Amino acid sequence: MNQKKMPLIEALHRFKKKKPVSFHVPGHKNGRIDPGDLFSAAGRFDATELSTLDDLHAPDGVIKEAMELLRSHYRSMSSYFLVNGSTVGNLTMLLAACEAEDTVFIASNSHKSILHACSLSKVKPVFLEPEVDSVTLTPKGISQEVLSEALQRHPEAKALVMTYPSYYGHTSDLEGLISLAKKKQLMVLVDEAHGAHFTAGSPFPSSSLAAGADMVVHSAHKTLPALTMGSFLHIGTNRIDRLKVERALGMLQSSSPSYLIMASLDGARSYLAGYGPRDLDHFSNERKNFISSLQKLPYITVIEPDDPLKLILRASGMTGYELQQILEEQGIFPELADPLQVLLILPLLKEGMFYSEEFDRTIEALKGALDQQADSLLPPSMITSPENRVKELAMSVAEAELAPFEWIPFHASCGRIAAASIIPYPPGVPFVIAGEKLTEKKIDQLINWSSTDMRFQGEQRVKEKEMKVVKDCEERNE
């Protein structure tokens, strides 16, 4: 092979030449939002643990000061820079807060890294089904009713893991859930990946830290101007052992942390901490004008979730994947698409910052999409109502993934145990979890998805309508 080739770097150069419009993570929007003059001269900041630059794994200088500023802004007990993304924060939360064999409630719309955390910490997950938003047909958050049912069935539970907000910007009864959980002595661990900006104030939702969560993870790079993989981990209460957290981070984080990522986290914190009422007014006006232009387009539906940084668009007679393709052909890249819609993540603009050219290009691209519209919206095929609101696995994830397996047609897999997870991506929320018993509804949904452009992660053959399942005991003994 030609070792002189650099395919990823070459692809990035080709991408840049398109002058792409970003409605996706990371929050610095292709370097347009650059609070520390960092992204235009990245090489000058790509340092290492020199005497004047401190050490992430033993901070006593500038990194310690930067993380203290972070703690002060979010009003946490302790806060940490993460250079391996929110994944490492999710792993750390369960390792630090739980012991092996603890029963842990997991919201079913959790990211796949939460499943990995369950395997590493050897806890027993019990999955709680979230409510479904009636407009977007996507999961929101679990209800107090479902949590109460789970507590009745599993009074021994030690922790609750939630996703807040949802990837589509929906919120849930956060304060009520945390209050109920704490009455039952549950640790509350929140994957708030898409809510790092919530301290900007109303109309943004409030943070789970303010509501009393014990630990919270923020993907700073998703909505703030930070480099990809830059995230925050916060300890919210004194119920968490700080030394256990730091021990887990010491094992899980790179021993050669990126100074570019850490510097971008410091800049992102400063950017957010300086976000004032005039900035908020400017952002709100720019967003309002963009939405007004979108709403003037026939056959385009604009859905505004609870987080103003998110917008959801639908085009009549068109799947979300078809709308995504039309936009991307014009150099406009949404965060994700599903069978019904596309999701846009807007930039967190400050006073004096404008995204007018990008908004105008988006409107023009959508006008082109209207030429391909049909008469009515395609029937929804997003999500099915669950059979059980509180669900346990038939076999642990690790056991299922290591067990003898076979590939069988979808239509023959009802009642069998999945040997691999199937994860629509983005956003990375498992639809089938290794170790769960497959139901007819799940199989029907996968059959529907097999004919769409939905992308999946995990070991799967969705397009071939085949399922990887654990071999029956009789088959294993043959």
C-alpha cells in the first residue's frame, strides 16, 4: 500500500473546499466561533506536559486553575476536563458511583457508552422506557410514574441514569424525577451531553446540576465552541467519592491528553461564562428570523423543541434521509436524519456574530427541495410503543456478546436473545441491546428500517434482514 497517502486528511481538505454550512456538532461551527483565536493556528497550541503547562493527571497549575473556573461557573463540587469525549465521563460515573452487582435504572434512550459502562462496572441494568414526543415521535425522558413502578419492582436499586435533554432537544420532569430518586436514596447520574450551554439562562432549559444531580456529563464540543472529544464531568453533591472519580479518570483518560482539546475547553467555558442578556437577545432574534424564513416555505414544517439551539425540519412527501441528501448536495449538513425529519443544531451566537449567509443558503437549498415534494407526508415509521415500561435483560450484555451465536432471518428471531446490539447512528442510542429477548414489535420495526437509509453501528445485518442471536442451549451442546 502507498504509505504516502493520507486519505482522511485529503478528505478533510476536499470537505473544506465546499465551504460547508454547519448545523451539526462541534459548537465552534467549522471555526467560525473562536473565542480564543485557537482554531486558525492550531499547531501553536499542540503542546505537552511542560513545566509551565501543568499535567491533567496531577494538576497543580494552569490546568487546575482552569478546572476551578469551570467548577465555579457550573457551581459544582468538582469539575474535570475530559479529552476522550463524554464516553469517558459516562464510564466514570458508573464506575465511581456503583459497585458490582448493584441494580441500576437506565433510561432506554441512553447512549451506547452507558451500556459499555454497565459492562465495565458489572452492574445489573434495568431499562426504563421514556415517554415519546407526540410530534417528533422520538423519546423524551422517563416519567415519575415509570420510575415509581421500577422502584416497586426493584427497591434494592442504587442509581438512576438519565439522558437529559434528548438528542432532539426535548426535556422531561427533571426536578420531579431527581426529587423522587433522592427520596429513595438513588444516586442520580445524568448524561447531559447536549446541555452544556444551559447555564446561558432562559429560554434555555435549566441544568440537571441545578436540580441536584449527583454527577453530570457535558459534551462541550456539541454545543459550545470546543474541539471534538472535549467534554466536562461534574460532581454535583458530596454523596460522590471524589477520589474514586479521579482514580477512574486516571485509568480511562489518555496519558497524553491533547492540549488543543483542553485549551478549547477553557475557551468554551470562558465563552459561556461571558454570555450575557444582550448575547441572548441577539441569538434569539437571529433564530426567530431564520425560523420565520423557514415557515414561509410551502411544504416545510418547522418543529421547535424545548432547547432553542435545536430545530427540526420536515418536508412533505419526503423522508428525513431524502431531505438530508438534498441539503448535503448543497453543502449544508444537518446533525442527523431519521425517517421523518432532520435535526439542525444552531450556533450559540453572541452579539455581533452573524450566520446570515449560512441561513440564506439553507433557505435556498430548501426551496430546491420543494421541487421534489409530493402531496402528503410519508407515514411515520420512527418508533413503536414498548411492551414493558420496565425491562430487564435475559442475559447480561457481556454474556450475550461472548456466547455462541448464529445468524437467522428476522422473521424467525422473535423470542430469541440478541447476541449483538443494533444502534441507529446518529445519535448512538441502542434499539436492540445484546442480551435482550426479541419481540415481534422490535422485529417489525427493524424490517421497516431495513428499507430506509438509516445508518447503524454494531455487528448487524439489518439490510439483509438477518439477526445475530444466542444459540439455544440444545444447539450449544451439539
